[in-house]
Amino acid sequence: MRKYSGKGSWKHILLLIIPYLFIVGVFQYAGAFISEIEDLGTILPNLNQLLVLNSFGFIGTFLVLYIFMRFVDEEPFVNLGFSFINRNSLVLGGFFFRSFDNADQPFISSFIWRN
């Protein structure tokens, strides 16, 4: 793992932000085209359209992170902390506490009992 000094760190930030805006924008535009969203400003998309749009944004975000980690930082992608090894209790605890986050519509039942 490389240690960054204060000099030139802002260049790394720009190397991440500018491609992020462009690539994620293109991915979300593709998601809007696939889910047939005509205008996000006036018409609210339904749940399926939002799922497609957010999924494409998610894929675009991970693509930008992968490219940045691979070619700029030259470190493995796993160093970002996306490993679940020996973290089962943390994942289950997160789902457990998220289920009590909203009293009128818990996390688990919001997927099962959709009106």
C-alpha cells in the first residue's frame, strides 16, 4: 500500500471524479434508455425503472473504481475492503439492525409485502 504525500493528491482526486461523472452518467443514460424513461425531470419512474437505473449506476461506479485501482493506484481491488472473509457476523448484524430501521416498514417485509 502506497503512502501519499500532500503534493499531487488533488490530481488523484480529479483522476477519479471526472471519469466518474462521465462513465456513471453514460451508464445511467443507458439504463434510462433500456428502462424507457423519457424524462426524469417531469415523470417519476416506477420501481422497476428505478431498479434498472440504479443498477446501471452501481455497475458504472464499480467500473470506475476498478479502473482507478488497477491503473492509477496499481493496487488490487480487494484492498478497498470488499472482502467478506471472517465478517459473517458483521453482515448479519447489519441486516438485523436494518430490519428495525423503519418501524412502519421493516427492511425484510418491504421486499415481501409490496402494495
